[in-house]
Amino acid sequence: MKHLLSVTDLDAATATGLLDTADRLKQALLGREVRKLPTLRGRTVITMFYENSTRTRVSFEIAGKWMSADTVNVSASGSSVSKGESLRDTSLTLSAMGADCVVVRHPASGSAHRMAAWADRDHGMTGTHTSIVNAGDGTHEHPTQALLDAATLRDRLGSIAGRRIGIVGDVLHSRVARSNVFLLATLGAEVVVIAPPTLQPVGIGQWPCRVSPSLDAELPALDAVMMLRVQAERMHGSFFPSSREYAIGYGLSEARAALLPGHAVVLHPGPMVRGMEIAPSVADSPASAVLAQVANGVHVRMAVLYHLLAGAPE
Amino acid sequence: MANDRRGDVPGAPGDRELLSAADVTRTIARIAHQIIEKTAGDERAVLIGIPTRGTILARRLSAAIGEFSGTAPEVGSVDVTLYRDDLRRRPARALEDTDVPDGGLDDRLVVLVDDVLMSGRTVRAALDALADHGRPRAVQLAVLVDRGHRELPIRADYVGKNVPTSRDEQILLLLAETDGVDGVRLQRGAGAGAGSGEAAP
């Protein structure tokens, strides 16, 4: 594995391997005096974020640091990007500085793929064959989020194959939803996407999932439900009449959560808009795995960095 | 006796049997007695295996010590992959189990258990890993087979069998839990399939 760009590049064995590595890393760090591994000493990981983030950026940085990599954070504001530098020039610059891995978040779908193609083509020029990790590209993919969701589901449910998992809400603008649908399907889950017709992407018929308009009808048979944030910042038009109406139709209220089977898990990739897609009492209930998702995020990202950077170059 | 059938190993031409199944059992019993003698009275001694076969051996040693002395020491395992010095020479490897007993290793006598001792690099990695888990009172090393070719100043406290080997030979250590049968075999040349040890280049 040279880059991690899309979950569609992962087969079931590779994805399971990443989840197993994450489990083992969690085990290795459990209850230790020194929470630091020497594995990535001398490797440099740069996080390059063109969009805001708390969880993803911090957990990649912690993941790198816990494995002794040198981690550097760059954000678009405060860098030469605000002077008009192109993605390609920034990308070449970071490679020339010796970045073994660049973790990138960018508002344009496909940007991580472009950077990976440049890294593969231009490493003779820059001197470093940089690995690219997609930490969210536009409305396309967010592979490490899907992996940490899968890790959380496997923890809580014991298995993923054969489980029915609902993904609810703003699927149109959600890279989390897209990555999860494909990864969970690869791992053998039955995925149901539940969204108002205006928030379903074109071509969803080709996705490996079933589409349903009614949350109430699906809830009693779900092993897990993943609530998505309504991405107001990407909405240039009216997709539903009002946030109150959205909450009534697609929000996970306390009464709705009661329809779920007792063992069901509630996920949310964060940041949550409490009262909109999820009620505060549900977000803080024992069924909610929101904080477990965050904790697993560090171990999953350590696993990704381990698989990309620890071994011999291919 | 079983060990009279050396060299008569089905399905593995060119192998020489070093220890039969009965020899392995006897050897583990002998190491168990030595550990009891050297750690006499230390009820907080803990056996830490290096996965996968070191951990199996640690479990068997603990059971044997329990049988002979009445108290079976706690068993754990520490994966050393993340501490190896040759990670960059091979593709990323799968990690193994780490399971340190509750309460940690501080001020305890740790007996590190591995199957085959060769270069000493695995043991070096294990010592570094242990140091990150706590500060043991002392660390000792038990191995089933010592085949020589040390590359670091490391010596085992308990050795099942010393086997002089050449570098192009491989030690194949089989345990019932992973391989269906107990035994130690010497293979000439590369291409050892199952089994373990630091034999691989």
C-alpha cells in the first residue's frame, strides 16, 4: 500500500488487516507507562488541511507522535496557499522538504488522487516518494473515518458481516457516507441509506446499498445507525423546508431511538449538531459510541501510518 | 524411545530431527525446574512470551511450574514487531498479541520466553518493549533452542538445547498448538515453510 485514497482500493482482507493492526496497537498501548512506540522514528508526516477539522487533524498528529514520527501541521490559512500557491506547487514543496507522508483534506473531490499521481510521477524531481492519505476530499471520500467506524462497529457488535447498518441524513454532501457504504459492503454488511430524496446523490442506485425514505420503518431491524451531519456549508440551495422539519423527518429523537433493538449502536462522525440530526439525550446514551469512535480514530490512523510507512518501500 | 527415530521425519526430506515430541516435553519440564530453583519463593514472577511460539511456551512452562511447585506464575505476551530494527527491510508485517498482566511489570521478576535464540535482535526489541511497559525488578531469558550466531551481547539464563548450526540452516520449531505436533527440526538451505525462530534472513 503506497497511498490511502479511497476505500474502494481496499479489499476485505486488506481492510480487515488494517482493523486488526489497529486492535493490536490499542492492546500494545493499554495501561502503559510510556505511550510511545519507536516504530516510525525518523519519518516525517505532514498534515495539510484546506478545511477545518478537530478530530481528524489532531488524531493523525497524535497517531504520528505516538509512533515517534515527526509530525508537522499546515493549514491553508497561514500558509502560502493564501498567497495563491497551487495545490501542485504546495504538494511538490512538501515532498522536497522530505515529507514521507502527507495527510490532506481539501474541499475539491479528487484532490488526494491528483496529489498521489504527482507524488508517483515527480518523486525523482523532489527526492522523496511521498505517501498520500486522503483525510477528506470534497464530497467524495474519507477513508480513515470509514475504517474507524468499522473498528467501532466490530468492537461493539463483535462482527460486521451480516449486520444491517443504516446511514441517515445528508448523504449527498457526505464523504463519510460514501466511504462507509463501500467499506461496510466490502466487509459484508447490509447497508441501508436513509435520506430525503433531495439529499440522495445522483447514481446512488449503483452503490452497494438499499435506499429507503423512511427512518421509522428501518430502525427496528438495524444493528447500528449512523447519523450524518447536515452540511450547511456545502448547501447552495434549499434541500429541505426548515431544520425543524428535517429534525422531525430524519433526526434521531429519544422516541425514535427507542425503536432500535436493544443491542443497536448509534454512531455519529462528528461534529454533531445536537437537536438537529441527533437529540442530546441520544448522543449521550449508553447506545452511543461517539466517543469510542474518536478513541478508535487514533488507533486506526496509527495502523494506516504503520502500513504506509513502517515497511520496506514497495 | 521416541528420540531414537531421529532423521525419520515424514514429509520433510533433508530434515534432521533435533528434538522429538517427548524431548520437547522433557525439555520444558527441565527448564521449569530450573526456573523454580532460580526464582525460589518469588510469587510475583511473571512469564512473558514473545508471540507466537514464545507465548505458547510461556503457557506450558507456567503449567509445568504449577505442577511441580504448586504455584503457576502469571503469563503474558509482548509483541516486539513495533520495536524491531529491521522493519524497513521487509513489507509491513501483521502485529501480534500484547497482553501484560493487570498491575503491570513494575518491580516484578520477568522471565522472557522465546522459541529460538539466534542474533539476539528479537530479545533486544523485547527488552525495549518491556521498558515501556514498566520497570521490572529483573529480566531473565528462557529459550527452547539456542542456535548461536549472536549479533548482540545477549545470553539466555535458561536454554533447552544448544544447537550448533550454520547460517544457511533453519531451525524449524513445531508446537502442537500451532503446528499440530511438537518437535524441533534442522533444515538445510532456505525455504522453511512452517515453524519459526530467528532463522529467516
